[in-house]
Amino acid sequence: MNDVLEKERVIVQEKPFQRNWTHEYLDQLLDTLPQINSHNPSNPEWRETPLIKLDLNNYGSKKRNVRVLVKNEADRTSNPEGLLKNRMAHEVEPVFYRHVAEHLWRQKLNGQLHLIPLPLQTMCTAGNAGMVLAKAAEKYGLPPVKLLLDIHTPSNILEALKKSRADIYLAPLDRNVFTGKDEPYSPLQLRILTNNNTGFDTTSSHSPINPFKDYYDWHWHEIFNKQPSRVYGPFGTGDWFSNGITWQRETVYNGETRKDPRLTADISRVTDISILAAEPELQTSLARKLTGLKPFLYYTENDITAMKLSRFTGKDTGVYKISEDYLKEGFNILSHVVETSYDGSSGMALLVKDFDEGKLKPGETYIAVNTGRGLV
């Protein structure tokens, strides 16, 4: 084990921080972390991101007679860093630690609190997710997040991350250094690689943070209320896509009697929506952050098929490959109107491809999600 770590892993930096709880630190978090009412539409957790009407006849390399709505998650009045991942970081950092701190206070661990380790978090990242997590940790005085990046991560990304509240480690992400196989790391292996013996791996954890339900719940209710026929966005880690179909399922199970107060659309219309996620054909894609090793798969193809057969999601819901030419086209279109990147505009790329293949119908509503430009 130690030989593998010495040979295959690089420790870029580790920030000094207390390892265990103290009464002073508990009081600090209870006094400063925001209190969240996560389902109250009259006091929303997030300001709704804008929808921009876009006539594709005016953009791109050829005329395309279709109008789409761009949901702009790069809008900084909604997402402070201009990224959809701001919402993930909010759940993983202040919301999670607020719940932990409140629970410890209720337990009244007089004289024992200093024996309890802080729940440190490991995350595998290409850069953006790690940066927004580190910024949230800095803002709220939380422990440094432990970030694992690929051994070939560009130096400019590492230099940007080194200025943040993060412990940074490098290892190959195209293979498992413990097994030598082309397979994801286990949560335990990710913790070993990031010297995290008292915490957990956020990348692949269902609990205590639910990544396929909690990260983008407001985002998806905003989309559902517009009742589009199709929604396009990136696949990447699968968080965005999985949150969408999870909330479609939740909407069915809640029914009218337990309908989420944020939902104004008819339930049957919500489950008609097809969610289409773009994944590059090439591992060396311009959309670099969408090509990393997938540490955890929320929904298999069989799960998606079952959702469609049950009519819990639209008939075209799925993950679709996209070429570099279309990634360039999608970026070219969106970059005229919003801050974006090849990763952030991949949904538009897939929408354009579908239009060219005759899959879009006049008079229907289509939304392409711009997830943002990226911090690094």
C-alpha cells in the first residue's frame, strides 16, 4: 500500500486545520452557517436563473429554424461563481455542516466533543467542483476539502487550486493504481489517496449527502415549471442528469397529496419531459471535464429503461454521444450570448445535433442548460 502511494500519488498541499470538534468551533458554526428552509417557494434557497430566448437562425454555421430557451446558470446574481456547481457546493459544505453541528448540539456531548473527529470530505474532481467546494469552505470557515485530481492536471488549474482552502492530491484517474485495472477507485481507495482516515468520499456517497437528489433540486423544479418537451445538458459525473430523473420519480411518488410546494406544473407534464445528457465521443475532447473516470454510476441503462417504461420520464431520456464538431458548434452559438465553455455548452451541442437529425418539432419548447464557463 505505502509503495503504491509513494510511487503513484503526489501530495501537492495539505492545509493545517484542527482534526476534531471543539465547543468553540461548534458554537462558531451554529452562529455563522445559514439556516435553510429547502422547500419554501416564498423564501427560495436560490434566485431562479434566467431563461434566454434564442433563435438559432441567427447563430451557428447554418440556418436552423428553431427557437430554444437557454437556462443560464452562469448568471452570477443566482450562482456566485457563475457555475451550476455552486448549488452542489452549497449542499456539500454549509448545509451539510449545519445539520451536523445542530445534531451534535442536540446530543449534549459534554466533555466528549473533543474526541469526535470532524467529517472531512474527499472529492475526485477535474477542477471546477473542487474550486467551488474550496471557496465555500473558505467562506464559511469549514475544514479544507480533500481534492483528488488526475496526475496530468494542467499546472494552471493546480496553481489556482493551491490558493484555495483545499488539500490537493494527484494520482492517475484513467486506471486504478491499487488494482492496475481500468476501473474506478472505491470510496475507501479515494480516502486512502487523500489521507482521509476520519471522513468520507463525497464523490460516490449516497449518505449523509444525497448527490442525486439534493444537489440540483431547485434547478430542476425551475425547469419542470416551464414544461419543456426536452431538456439538454452535460453528463459528466452524472449529477445533473440523475437529479432530473430522480425528481421526476419523486414527483410521481408524491402525487397530488404530497406535491412539492415548489412545483407549479401538472405532474403528468413533468413526467413527459425528456432529459438528454451529452457525453463526448473522444476521451481527448475539448469538453475535457466531461471525460474523467466515473467514480460512481447513479443510474444504469436498465434503470433508465425502467423509468421510461413506467412513464416516469420522457421517452427520449438518456445519455448521448456528441462529436467534436457539434461541441464546437454548440460553444460557438452559446458563447455569443452567455459565458460558457465546451463543457457548459455541451447540451446546446446535443440540441443542435438533434435538430439536424430532424428530431425537434416546431411549436414545442426546448431548454438547453448552460452550466457555466468554469473557474479553472
